[in-house]
Amino acid sequence: MTSIADRVARPPIAAAADAVARDEVAAPVAAAPAISFPAVSERELRLDLFRGLALWLIFIDHLPPNILTWFTIRNYGFSDATEIFIFISGYTAAFVYGRAMVESGVVVATARILRRVWQIYVAHVFLFTIFLAEISYVATSFENPLYTEEMGIMDFLKQPDVTIIQALLLRFRPVNMDVLPLYIVLMLFLPLILWLMKWRADLALALSVLLYAVTWEYDLYLSAYPNGYWAFNPLAWQLLFVFGAWCAFGGARRMKRILSSPVTLWISGAYLFAAFCVTMTWYFPQLNHLMPRRLEQWMYPIDKTDLDVLRFAHFLALAAITVRFLPKDWPGLKSPWLRPLILCGQHSLEIFCLGVFLAFAGHFVLAEISGGAALHALVSVSGILIMSAMAWVISWYKQVADKTASRKGTIGNADMAGGSL
């Protein structure tokens, strides 16, 4: 359940999820000159599109290797869907709660953020409980204890009382459940991040870079239960989250000239090509002799836990090219073919949780039935269709509820109107 890209990193980590925002809609405000938010009426469909894409990629990466695995970005470069997820989470969180802080003040915005953190925490506990039940039922029914070992719940079966307490403290997590705890921690510090952004956005980003550098220099980390450390170190991954928030606070607008420069395009393309060549040596050993030994010693391991700078740079290169060739008014964003992706991105918390369940179900089916490549493709496509169908149902229900509330003259909850994860 890990790619070669994961294995070259210091710890073996299951691919993430990913996890994830439902975009908030706030009232128009007159922002301070230093803060530049997009207009409230303009929904950034590109964020929904790529958030939905990240959810699909996370689901596929959590399955055993199959044909569709070769369509995920982690096989062709240093970064994967996790970077997409965290960046968009930081951007949408700053867009939503930054407006609330400018309009209503620090206290009100902090209260709204903490309420959202509590909602995500409850979702994580619910996901943890159901996921354990799913794994335990399958392992018991089919008399195969390997499922409990592969999914990392052996300690729960040995000491359920201690393990549950550690799970509530976010220190114990089964496989594929590392993203929500990371996001919960990042959201807890969002009030401070937004306060600094409102005061001095560039200073906030500089402090984030400093924390990232100190984390690498002194090997800072959060411990996990029963041993080891968090699969995604919040002290390092906060850089991508804060960078997304900085872009929402006007950083993206200020970088417009740099992003439109041909030099940036060529540098980004060259870096992506170099990363592609390196990753090909992971899959084709006969190409290893083409890699200079000094280069290998310098770049390996490409650490996912602490967000290696090569992974961060790879994401930046992908983002620069995407922004260059996919403008916000691209007509394709209205295409019905992309509608499933956009809907999944708009209801990402629910779809992420569903994807975790479906990934284990798919893992179970592929382990118990020998169906070859056709079965692998069927399981992957079926999971994506189920996620898309669920997103459509949630969207339909929300529209009906909004119409009912409108007829009754009630005002919806601003935090749930569009929301972040």
C-alpha cells in the first residue's frame, strides 16, 4: 500500500489523504489594503476541482498497486496528492476565516475556527471507530489476522483501553488515517496564523519558513503511540498550509507577474522533467547507472514525514504550470465531465471519510479474490463512482435544505454554507 516514492523516504508511510475542506461563504467585507481576497460571489472552482482530484488520487493510492495507480502523480515526481490537499486546505481556511476575522474580529473568528476543529475532531473519532469495526469484522469473519497487522490495529486488540485514549489524543491512528489529525493540529493554530497574516502576511510566512528550518535542523517531531512519530509532522507540513493561507491573503495576486514569466515556466518544466527522470530510476533499475552517486547521496532520502524541500519544490512547480495554463475562467470548469470532481471537492470531509472505508473494502476484495488487472480496475473505478454518487446526493440534499430554509426565511449557518474541511 506504499509506492516506491514512499519507500525511499525515511519512514514507511501510507499515502495520505489526503482530507479536505467544504468552502465557507461569508458576507462581503471591505478588506484592509494589505489583504486581498477574491470576491465572495466568485467561487474558485479550480480549488474544488483539484481538491476532488486529490481525494480520488488518495483513494487510488490507498489501494494495492493496480493499473490506475500509474495515473497518480506520485509515480512521476516527488510530491503527491497530500501536498495538493494541504495547500488547498490552507488557502480555503484563510479565505473563509480570514474574512470573518476582518469583518467580526479575532474573538468571533477564533470561536468559529474552534467550532470547526471540534466538528472535524468528532468526524475523526467517528471514522476511527467505524474503521476499527470494519477491519475487526473482516479479520474475524475470514479468520485472517493479517488484516489487523496490515492496517496497524494490533495494539488496539492487545490493549483497547489504552489505545482508545491514545486515539482520542491523536497519538494512535490506523493506516490511512493520518491526514485528519494533521489538519486538526494545523487548524488549532489557524487563529494565530490569521492574526499574523492580518498584521504582516510576509512576516507570518517568514516565521513559518523559520519553524520549518528549525524542525529539520533539530529533528523536532510529535511522538506517536505505541512508538515512533507522526506520519505527517505538523511542524514541517505547516509550511505548505501557511503558504496556502499567504496566497489567499494576497500572495497569489502579488506573484502574478512572476508566475506569468517565461523564465518561471521554463524553470518549473525543467524541474518537473528532472524529477520525472529520477522517479523512473525507481521503477527501472537498469537506469540507476545514469544517476550520479553524489546526487543520490545529496537528495536521498526524500522525506515525506518532514515535507522534504524537494517535495515542496515539486509541488510549487506543478502549481506554477497549472495556474499558467488553467485560468479561473476556463470554460472546462463548467463541463459536466468535471462535475463529479468538483462535487467531491465541495464535500471533501464526507468524501474523504468514505474513501477511507472504500479503500479498505477494495483492499479486502483484491486480497480475497484473484481477478487480475480487470478486477483491480473495476474496484478502483467502482470506488470513484461511489464517491461521486455520494457527493451528488449530499449536494442535492443541501440544495433542497437551502431552498426550504429560504422559503421559511431562515438564515443558514455561515460556517456550514461552504466551509473548509
